[in-house]
Amino acid sequence: MLGFVVGIVGTSASGEAADPQAEPKGLDVRRTRILDAFENCIQRAGFHRTTMQDVAREAGMSAGNLYRYFPSKEALVSGMIGRDRERFGADFREVAQSEDVMGSFIALGRKHFTETPRARCVQFMEIWAEASRNPVVAEMCNAVDREINDYMIAILEAAKASGQIPASVDSAATITVLSAMGDGFFTRRALEPDFDAWEGFRLLVNVMDALLSGKVELNRPLSSTSNSLGPAPASEGKPDVRS
């Protein structure tokens, strides 16, 4: 769902520090500065127009020094996604362990959907677009998508165990729907400068409430009206590259 993350990958960035004697804290500061610079560049100019030289200039270092930490833009994407993944993983684990699982889940959604700057939503769109044509970036996005999916299913299962939602709710199907809506939410924010994030989040929560209360049955067969549209089209075999 990336919307939540847009983006986020399983490993840390590919580049290694050239100086093996560097203090860990200093290394973290330098990597953070580089990744912040990369985010600023792609928010401002887009992924393809951003060069390694642009990132180095934004970070206040030489291009040669940048390459010692991150040898490519794919490595920068991996580093950016990796640090986001750590943040989101901690958030999701805290929600699953909360006494008020659903209350904490909604509070987390409010934080990410309404407080995330629009520039970050534009950044997510840039990474998603690159994932549609770059297999390396696509696999990074898919890996995070799968992990976030698992986290959110675990949250719903914890809510079932505590009696906060009915045991009959199909957790996987519900998360599939909510993830698609979340991705659309971030897309709208990126494309529409005047999009009302608070109102959009209110509507999203109302749909989630209907899904989790059992008012919407996700596993029922297609209605006769739906069937009149004809059989579902054959899959084109394209990979899922959401993040």
C-alpha cells in the first residue's frame, strides 16, 4: 500500500561507506543527508530528470563522494525505501500490540494520510512510475507492498482476537480494498493541489467501518447485473508494481 509509503525496501541501501573507520553516527548523518537530498530533488524535478550530480549538489558534496555511499539511483531508492520501512514497521507493530487496536489503526492512518506533505505524495508517484518500467525498483516496491500487507492483515487479526471486529471479516480481502483506496488517496493528493485530505480521510474511514462491520460482503458472487458485463478479461501477466 505505499500509499503508506510509498513508499519502502527490505534491505538497506546498496552503497557502502568508503571509509571503514568512519563513526557509525557520522555515517548515518551522511546517509540521511544524501537521502534527504534525493527526496528533495525528485520532488522538485522528478525521478528521471534528477541526476546523481543533482543529488550531490543538493547534499553539499562532490559527485565522487556521493558514489562512495550510493553507486546508483536504484541504490538511493533502496536506501530511501529502507529507512521508511523501518519507521512504518515500528508503527504497525505498535498498533498490533495496542489495547485499542482499531483506534490506534485509525490514528495511524490519520497521521499518514492527512499529515504527509503533498510533496511526498508527488515523490511516491515518481517512484511508482519508475517501478512500472524498471524491474529493480518494481521488486523493491513489491517487497514492501507485501510486507505492509502482512502487517495490516495482522492488525485486523489482532482486532478480531480482541473482539473489536467480527471474526467473519475477511482480513486479506478487506486490506486489498483498503490498499487500493489508499493508493488512490495519495494519487489524488499528488494530482490535485486543492484535494481535501481531511474530508477524503473521513470518507475512507466510513468505508472501512462498513467493511469491518460486515455491512459489505466482499466474497459474495457477482450480481446478475455485474454478470451482464461479460466474463472477466484475461490477465495480461503484468506484475503488480504498487508500493
